[in-house]
Amino acid sequence: MLGVRRKFDAAFGEGAVRIVRETDKSVAVVARDLGVVAQTLGN
């Protein structure tokens, strides 16, 4: 069975991108911390 598809609002995405840009954390680390797929955040 596949997982449940979650929807994130624009504010969540903007915040996630801001964390990556303003810290020394990689996309993979931030994605793991936020519970999202790294490829999704990278896109």
C-alpha cells in the first residue's frame, strides 16, 4: 500500500527553502527534519 499524499501550503515551502538557504544544513538534512522527501524539497 502506498503512503498518504500530503499537501503543504506555500508558507511551509517558503520556510523550508529559507532554512536551507540561511543555514549550513543540506537539503537532505532539512527535509529529514521536516519529514518531507529530499527530492521534493530540492525541487
